[in-house]
Amino acid sequence: MNKIKSLLNYTPSSSGNNNKPSIVRPANSARLLLIGAGSRGGMLAAAINDGTNGFLVSVADPDPRRRREIGRRFIWKREQPRQGQEFGGWREFLEWEVKRRERLQAKKKAETKADEDGIDAEQPTPEKGLDDIVIDAVVICTADRTHREIVTALAPLGIHIMCEKPLATSLDDCLEISRGLGVSLQPGDSGVYSGLFGIGHVMRYAPINQMIRKLVCEDDAVGDIVSIEHTENVGWWHFAHSYVRGNWRNEDTSGPSLLTKSCHDIDFLMWLLSAPTPRKPPHIPATVAAFGSLRHFRRARKPVAAGTATNCLHCPAENECQFSAKKIYLENSLRAGLGGWPANVVVPEIEDLFDEGGLKRGEEVLMDRLEEDYTVETAKEVVDQRQWYGRCVYEADNNVCDDQTVHISWDDDSIVIDGETVERPAKSATFHMTAFADGVCIKRTKIFGTKGEIESNGRTVRVVDFRTGKAEEKRPHVSFGGHSGGDHGLMRQFVYAVNAVKNDGMDVQEAQRKFIGCSIEDVIRSHAMVFAAEEARKGRSIVDWNEWWNAHVRD
């Protein structure tokens, strides 16, 4: 396992920048294809490049500009792309990969027959570059609603897959993915996927959360957990950007905000309270309830001074409105951080515009995009099919919750391990997702135990021991990249797993457990909890988990 332990060499880089690891990349290290070169794809591409010893060798996306941006940054750099380094989409990659495997199989058959006949096999003249690119794994960062089709289409290849969260936008699609991977979730079924499978639940891989799990599950820092309070502070302007004006604004096309924003928060709670350990099966929840609604971003809350305006740039109340698109995208994004997020979501080609005419040109195009509007005569399908980042947040077609709580309970449980009965006491978790907070995606967690408590503000962990009365503040090791180091951690563990299988001969399921740390069933269970919570919220009911699981998953 020395190869695995030495994948990353965290020493100061030769450039003198001590904030990034210096990475040693063996020639046989994992080779990855990025499917989906949007904002999230770019983040994970950077995580692969900066946080792993894997190679990003190819990109698939229908947008040539986005492919070019990823390629120039991480793949072909200043050269021209070779065959196999870019695809116009995942279907094009699938066709190419099937043909590549057919050629390889035909070559092996010819060599085998030649060996049997005792003659030298006649080797066809290869087309230059045709088989130079061999892809070990794919990283899927396309729109959420496309995941089912892509994963189930690639699964027969047995290729290693990392899929961005959420897994899918409906429970049916999640289950279809599970079945496509060979896991039916039926009693007695032991089906497993032939390759590795990871999900973008980055909270599992953030150093601070790894520390919390160790304190709770290994170090007995708080005794038995009685309850957990966990909050996801989305951020007032981030929610306006992504969940009111943006891609995830409408449940009908993207899923509820509990799924699209907070499925990894629910997974975090399940990971701490329900997830199995090598010697223990999962502690299954008993009930789930949820409360919440679209409380603020709706027409009834629109300021009177705004009148009938549907666009910020045409609104008489724009100067006084905190949700002004001009303030968010021009003043607080473009002018403050040049072409970064979220301005580059409104104008994806912003970097090219800077090259053409500097900041002034970028501002001109940004303002033109924000000024785009619709009228009462505009067909609904035209309005629905695109994002209008300049529109009034009180006039948008969003319908997802902007404030929501979920309560999950576990009953007393007992299991037998090595002939000894182990009691697992009742416990509960309360999750709160809210748009109305300062900062972006700031998470706070408090764990109440029988022997102590833990409180995390996203940067430090405070541990209080009731037995000694002592309090200690702990800090995780330095985190690189987005999501408090979760992006780097996610891709690092996935690449570790691929390398262990590819180069060290490790069994796929062992690598899945050791490095990725969750099974396909774990992924489905945490997503199912989101859908059960939404059913409870809409029905104003308390859902019995076992009954719900049997009815919706097993039946």
C-alpha cells in the first residue's frame, strides 16, 4: 500500500506558494474524463488537478467554449486537442469508448489466434492518436435531471463513476440508477457494481467533518449521541441567484431545494447517526417530519415601490433593494472579483470578453444580459426554458422552499456482534436550511451526547467533556479548495480508490469501502430520506421510515 500512501506529496511547491501541495503524478495514475464543463465541472476539474495525482485527460460537453476552457486549463494546455481529449457530449464518448474496446478486443483475438497457429500476428496500421487516450473513470457534472440517463448508459462499461449530487431529481430515477448499477436493494440481494461508484456528497470528505466523525464514532468524545442540530445557512444573495433566478428555482424541472441544495446535509446526518461501520450494520431511522415553504421570494412580498416591474434594471425601487441584480452581479461580483462566480454564470464567456476589451467590455455585456426581460405577451415556455438573472426576485417562477426544517428520529435498537448484544440508544437530528443568513453555505453543527457536546462553526470544533468539565477547541488540518476542502477530499479519495484497483490489484468493493466510504445503498438511503421528508412536509404528517422504505423502495 506504499503506492497509495504516497499519492500526494504535501511539500512546498517550487513556485514558493506554500498553500498548495506539490503533486507527484506517476505515469500509470488514474485517468479521468469530465462530463459536463460548467461551473461545478470546473471546480471538480481544479480539485482533480490541484488535489490528486490523477490526470484529467478528456472533457465532454456540447459547448465548444466550455470544452476549450477546461482543456486549456487542465488537459491540452497550449497544444491542440488530440483525438479522445474532447467530446461533444457523453454519447459521443460512449460511442468512441465502445469502438475503442472493440478494436482492442479484435487485436487480442488476432494475437491469441496467431499464438495458437505459431505465427506472427499481422498488426494493422493504427490511426495516429486513435487509442492513445485510455479513460479509467468518469466524473459526471451535468444537469441533475440528466444523471439517470448518463449513469445507466455508462454502467454496462463497468467504468468507475463519480456523479455529482444529487444522484437524480426523483426517487424513481435514483432507484433506476441503482438497478442499472446492479444493486436492486431487495432483501437478500447482494448485487454490487463491477466498478467504483462515488457521489458528490462533499461534506463526508471535508477535514472538519472527518474530525467530527472521528470524535463521535471512534474517540467516544460525547458518549452516546442524544441529538444533533445542524444548520445550512445558504446565504441571502446566493439563494436569490441559484434558487430564485437560477437553475434550481423550480421543483418541476430541478427538484426541491432540500434535494438540490441540502441532500449532502441530510447525508451528513445519516453518516453520523445511521451509516454502518466495518463491524456494525446501519442504525435505521424510525420517523421523519418536515416543515417549511416558500416564505419570502413571492409576489405577495414584493415592495409596493417596485410597482409592476419584472426586471431590476427597470425597477424604481432597485437602489433600495438588497436583491438588486446590478448590486449582486456587477458591483459585488464582477467589479469585486472580476470574472468569477456568479458573474460568470450570467456571462459564461466573460474571460474572453476581458481579453477583447477589458473590464469595460465585460460590464457592457453583463448589463445587457441583466436587462433582458419578458412581457405578458412572452410565451410561458419561453420564460420557463431559460434563466433571467436580471428579473425581480418577487416575480420569478421559483417554487422551492426558502426556509425548511427536517426532524429525524431513531428508536432504541440492539444488534449482536460476535455473540455479544450491543445496544444502540434512541436519538434524533434536526436540520434547518434557510436562505436568510449572511455568508454563503455556512454550516453550523451541535452534537449533544450523554458525556459531552461538540459544536462546530465550520472552521473550528469545540469539544466539552462533562466528565472533566474541560473544553477544548480543535482545528482541522489546512483545507484546500471549495466546500471547506470537501471538493479536494472527494476527488482525492476517488482517485485513491481508482489507483488502488488499477495499480495495486485491490478488490473493487474493498477500495469502495476503504477510500470512498459509502455504498450505493448508503447513497440511495440518504436521497430517499430527502424524498420522505418532502412527503412529510407536503402531507403535514410524520412518516414511518420502515413503512415508507418498504412501500417506495422495496415494493
